[in-house]
Amino acid sequence: MTQTHSPASSPDLGDEGAPVPGEGQGEIRVRLFARTDVGQVREHNEDNFLVADLTRRQRGLMEANRQTSIGPQGAVFAVCDGMGGAAAGEIASQLAVDIVCEKMIEGLDDTASVSRDELGRRLVRAVEAAGLRIFQEAKLDRTRRGMGTTVTAAALVDDILFLAQVGDSRGYILRQGTLVQVTRDQSLVNQLIEAGQLTEEEAETFEHNNIILQALGTSDTVQVDLTYVELHKGDVLLLCSDGLSGMVRFDEIREVLRASTDPLETCKTLTERANQAGGHDNITVIVVHFDGEGVKALTPETEPLKYRKYTLPEEPLEQTESHRRQSLREMAAAAAAGGQTPSVGVPANLYPAAAPADPSVRPPVAKMQSSVPAGPWHEQGPQHEDEERISIPGTNVPGWVVVALVLCVVAMLGATAFLLLR
């Protein structure tokens, strides 16, 4: 179900602190669409998505946003898959997209371009702020206890696409007919595969493949996995919840992306395929096509796509993680105590009304299991034997410990059943 890659170091991308879009670079044009669907089994939709033009301060699928150019403040796209039962999952995912949008816009200077590193840091901070706010909301309202959400967010201001990952929603890039997953699932099943304790074939029927290792809102801190892709002409970005990746085979997703150049038609076809496969979960997809003079043409020297970590430069002391975490706690506590929707520096129409709460609550990071069609397939494409395993952020538990715990639980269940049947 996963493809192992050694994390690459940040690339030599020139002066990363300088404003990068603009003079002499050429514009980056995008064509995009997004769609979310409740599926065939769930009663309501706990997924949410974000499409926002940070330069124009516009959010949503207005015609102007569906075919546009990347401005000097960039753009952000995100998919969130909520959990927590009934309306709590909807609230968590809605809060996540709202706060990510707010924090990406907050403090932007209309007279200056955003640098590449500033955009990457904004993306990480936005995801951290969303996680803290959801956690605070859950503490204040007993009906929302245990709510959380995954997030896979992408942002760009030039030809470097940043991806921020928490949970098991996914980001893919299609390049010249080849589809590669450029994020890594933060899930138990993926950790076992990385540790060599589980094969991809076994993972398809693994009993606990609905367990994720971290989510926004289940604690006051979160480790955001920041990765990057150097875009080229014709690249296609797919962000999706596991309602798609858990129901539709990798090869089928790739063929749908290959077959259509219309993002709207692609989104429609992908959600239909997931529903035809059973639609056991909510389904959300964002498809973005990149073109223009601001992205390079492919050459024989172009490096192949793979999972690549991005390391941001060190921050001044007053902007370090501990200082920022305390500030985020104070911000979330103040906002939650006032019962206000986040609105600092953001137009009111950026925030749809949140769904009402429901007293039914599910465990925080155990998501409903999705059925996957039988047969051999690779969730992330071809394997590369020369690459090392990676560690998933949010856990340092050795793989053998996890396996031993799972085996103990199975043995206890078996012994209990034996005694009851005697």
C-alpha cells in the first residue's frame, strides 16, 4: 500500500528568502476544480476542502478561481477528512479549512511578494493553529470531545509546491502519464509496511487499517510533515481523502487523470468511481493543472518525482516552536472563550456556518474502515529497492512493539472466545 522513499534534503533553490515570483520568471497558470460527495453509506459529509487565491483574498470555486494565474501572495488548496461522529467531524474539518485560510491570509502585505520560505512557514503554522483551535473547541464542548480531522494542504507562490500533511489524506502528482504519491500516510498500516512487518498484499485486508497516528484536534500540538515538489509544465496535482484512495485502485485513479484534461470532469469521474466501488466513506478530490512560463519544461535531466522533505531555515528565538505554541494556545483560548468564528483580517464570506453539534462521538483517530477491491495493486506506484524507509512524524514506537501489541490483542480475543464456547 505504500512506496518507500528516503527523505530528500531541501533542494538548492537559490535565494529562498527572497521574493521569488515576478520579474523575469513568468506567470504560472492553473486550471482547477474540487468536489466532495457523501458517498453511499454515510448519512452526512464530514469532509471539507479549501481552494483559495491568497493574492485576491478569494475562496471557493468561483469561475475566476477555476482558471487563473498564481499571484505574488500565492494560492492554497487543502482536503480535510473529519472524524468524531455525527456533526463533530464536520465541525473539525470546517474549522481546519477556515483557520488554514485565515492564517495563510493574515498579515499579508499587498505591496510585497511572499518569499518561498515564508509561504512554507505560513503553511506549517496555519496547520498547527488549526489543530490547537480544534483541540480547544473539543475541550470546551463535551458533545465535541474526540473530534479531529486529517489535513493534506498544498501551497505555492512559484514553481515549488509545498505540501503539509497530518493524517492519511493524500497528495499525488501526475507527470507525463506517471502518477506518484508525494505525501506519506501517517497510519498504523503504513508504519508497519515501512518497518517491514506487513506486505502490501496483507495491508489490503489488515484489520486495523483505519487507525491513523495523528490528527488535528486530538492533542494541542501536531507534527506537520512538510514536503515539496518542483513543478513542471503539464503537471497535475490530486489531493484526496481516503474515500477515494481507499476505494479506487491506484491504476484506475491514474487512468482517470490521464484520460481527461478538464478538472471538473476528472473530479466527477473520480467520485463516481469511488461510489461505484461501494462509497463506504465520504469522497473529496481537488484536481489542479499547472502550466505557463513560470514552470519549466521537462528535460532528460529532470529528477523523477518522489517524496521529498523540506527543511525551513531556523527561526529567530521569539519565533521558535515553544514561543509560537504558547501564542497559539492564548489565541485559541481567547477565541473559544468569546465564542467567535475566526475572522482576523479575513472577509466574512470566507467562512461558511459550522454544522450543529451532535452528542454521538467516535474514537479520535480510528476512522471507519474502507473496503478495497481485491487483487494486486500498488497504492503509490512502482517500488524502488534502492531507497530507504522513512519515519512517519508523530510516533517513535518501534514496529516490533506495535506488532507485539496487535498479536497480544488477537490472542486475548481468541482465548476469550475459546472459554466462552467451552
